[in-house]
Amino acid sequence: MAQSFVRHLECARCGATYAASEVHNLCQCGSPLLVRYDLEEARARLRREGARPSDTGVWRYRALLPVTEARHMVTLGEGNTPLLKLERLGAQTGLGNLYLKDEGENPTGSFKARGLAVAVSKAKELGLTRGAIPSAGNAGGAFAAYAAKAGLTAHIFMPADVPAVFRSECSLYGATLHLVDGVITDCAQALRERAEQEGWFDFSTLREPYRLEGKKTMGYELAEQGGGQLPEVVIYPTGGGTGLVGMWKAFAELRQLGWLEGDLPRMVAVQAAGCAPIVQAFAAGAEQAHPWQGAETVALGLRVPQALGDFLILRVLRESRGTAVAVDDSNIIAALRELAAVEGVWACPEGAATWAACKKLVASGWIKPQERVVLFNTGTGLKYLEVVNPVPSRGRQRLRQPPRKKY
């Protein structure tokens, strides 16, 4: 892929268009902007696999990404994450085709690497030099790492109660860390109060068009790993929602390119019971979610009381004939331990929530035994030692040493 087929930016709500060669955050109506491509020309000029053999990971799909010149592409090796068959857990639940896409294998340990790789690359191409982001943990570390690689100055606003590893990660990569009392929405407010006067570009979820583009590559990879066929069900942990929305965008693009066979998956948004605005809105048939009061969960990436793209998430669930499921923290922790002990996958709490939700959907009959189901683990569990101890005390054994011989 020697070129990009970017056409323009388009408002997800009102349809207004903007030049992709200019710096933009939101539409004038306050809604997210989406990157649109000339897919008819791309269909005529690209091979079906849509990738260059010389490229790997996210940048295999560079013609369907917004960075137009290769010299601006910033990479740490993101993408190409494994699709693992969960044979033992599948057997326990009667699912013969249960899989897990392990995004914890990405640089900085989460799927956030995909979005920030593309967003920082586009910022570099547009000539931006300073940026800021609110984060519950993983996005901050990814932004700090890619900003360091690109030579951007990074400011990260993070809840003061996040595990120490996330704070250390940001500082180690050279970012300036701002700790805020509250949750991620409080961090976003604190950032916006300073961004304009400081000259920081706002990299917040869906407040710029390009993080979504990096995350949509999960959808491209899923199709490629399935030989052009997608699973019947995709179960995804949903906070800000860019992964879910991005994959649905990828599937629509692949279908327009003529590279997909069969139906699109039913998409499932998984949230924590202690912060489930999307689940609540979906059940009510609403087009937008109400802000969640008193958000609390061990799955920090799901502690998002209000998502800017709530209407996009709900649109995806309804277009795909999907659903939204809430699981409580005790089931999340149990699922985390089960994934590790039975399948050898140390998932983050957000990823473990998808397995807890899957079991609920199988038990209710919403998922059928013959269906192919893909869970998404969005990050490594290694960063959550302060949140979840994966080895219960009863599992520890002290080995007795034989008495020493006296000579």
C-alpha cells in the first residue's frame, strides 16, 4: 500500500465534512469526526488481503489509515495479536468455537497501543508538538510511549487512585503526569480547562478522529485471521467504546471493499455493574446514555460514567442485533482467575469481564453452542497487581526442606 485513500472527515451525527489535512477535534455540533476513505478506488486498486507483505501489524493496513506519508508513521510493533482457541473453557460451556483475541501482547500491554500509534503519527504529520490525554491507566502509558518515540511533549491526566504501575509507566516515558481526585470524566474536565491556554492538542477518546482508526485494525485482523469470515459473536469490554465502534467501522469498510464473506457479528458491549450506562441505555431503548453516578469497579477501564460516543456504541449494538451485559466485580475477578488457571491467559479485569458475560449469555440461550465466539482481552493483567491478587492464599504452599545432615 503505497498510498492512503483518505477522502475527508465526517461528523458522526450531522454529516458535516472537514478536510483531513487540517487539525480538528470535534465537529462544530460537538460530535465525533470519523475518517472516510475512497473505498471504490481502493477496491479497484488494492489486493483482497489489503496489506503489504513488507509491513507488519497495524501498518499492514496503511492505505486504509489516515497517515499519508510513511515517514510520519510511528511504530513500536503494535498489532498482530494472537487469536487463541479456548478449548477447555469452551468444553465446559458447550462452545466448540470459543476464542480470545489477546491485545495484552501489544507494546505497553494493551489495545491502546493501536489507537495511539495512529493518532500520534497523524499528529506528527499535521505538525503538532504538544498533546494531552485523560486516562484510567493504559491509554496514558501508550500515549506517553508513542509521544516519546515521536518527540511530542505529553501531558497525562489520571485518577489519583490508579495502581502505581500506571503512574510509573507515564513518568518513565518522560510524560508529565497530573493526578486528579475522581474518575476519568473529572480528568477530562481538568485537561480541557488547561488545554487551550497551554496549546495542547486534546487526544481524548473520540475528541480527535484518529485513535478510532488505529483500533479498527482489530477488526481487520479478526477478518484476516478468519480467512475473510467473521465470528457470529464478538464480546468486547466497553468504556469509551472506540474498540467496539472502530471494529464495526472496519467491518463496514471491508464489506464495501468486497473482502468479507457471510454475515457480520452480533456485537456485545460488556460493562461493570458498578458503572453500566450503556447497558442501562440499551435496555431502555434510548439513543444516548445518562451519566452514571458513583461509578466504582475493579475494572478501571470500564469506570467511564459518560462516553462521548455513547450514541455510536448504541447504534452498533442495534445495527448488529447485539446486546449489552453488566457483570459485577466478584464475577470479573472469578473470571480472571479462571482464564489464568484453565487457559493460561492472565487477562486484565476488563478482558476477564468478557468471559463472565459470555457465560451469562450462554446460560440464557442468547449464544448457541454451534456459534463462533470471540472474546477480547484488551490488556495484560500484570499491571493490576494492586487491584486483583490472582493467587489466593489457599493456593500457596510452603515447601518443607529436608533436615540438614550433620557431619
